[in-house]
Amino acid sequence: MQEIERKFLITSTAFKQEATVSQKIVQGYLNSHPERTVRVRIKNEKGYITIKGKGDKTGTTRFEWEKEISLEEAQALIQLCELGVIDKTRYLIPKGNHIFEVDVFEGENKGLILAEIELSKVNDVFEKPDWLGLEVTNDERYYNAYLSKKPFTSW
């Protein structure tokens, strides 16, 4: 139940040509406290509830627990979420032994495009595509919980 991930800005939309899957995602937060977040997500036609703990000093590692729930449950829980529901399309791009998840944000976060890669260990080596830009792993402004309260378009 440990998540190890790194986040990057994107330098071009060339990633779309390499994507094997795209998913529409709507997510909200029942709790967005910095020590723990409780997220409800609808991804395509499935629902999920996720609890995340506070990240380590580098921002790469934190506790994560996720459970699939019914679409109806997720839709009902989204209605109870804090203001600032996130709307985005996620593109999955395989590179070597890893998969990059590139999120293209809409609504109040329109214009923001972030890539994430989940790793099996902190010092895991991975292939960096040409469209991968500045690493923002430890910058809390790029956390979805932060973006739900202080959208990218307001920076």
C-alpha cells in the first residue's frame, strides 16, 4: 500500500501519438487535509475511493489505499465532495518497463498537462520521453488536492 511516483510537466502534445488508452476522469475530495486525502473518482464508467497519506520529504513516496466502488456510489459521493471537482483526460503511454499517465486538465485547471510515473522503488531507472519536461514531484501546487482548491488558471 505504498505509492512511489514522480511528476513532470510536459513540453509538447507529442505524447498523444504514443498513447494506447485515454480515460475520462472526474474526481473530488471528501477530505483534502495535507496529512491525508480521501478521494472519490469516476474513471470512464467505474468508481473508486482512495485514501492517501502525507508524502515523504521528497514527495515521491506515500501511503495509498484504493478500492473500486459502484458507479452509482461514486456519483453519490461526488455530490458530497468539497468544492473544486477535478476534470481531466488521462492518456496511458508505455515506455520501456513503465507506463506514463499524462493528465490533460479541463475546467479551472485548463492548460495544465502533467505526467506521472509509478515506480517499484525510489531509485528505479526509467526511460524519459522527449516530451517530458521539468520534474515537479515535490511541488505541492501540482497535487490534485491542491489544484481542487487553487486551480491552475488562478496562479
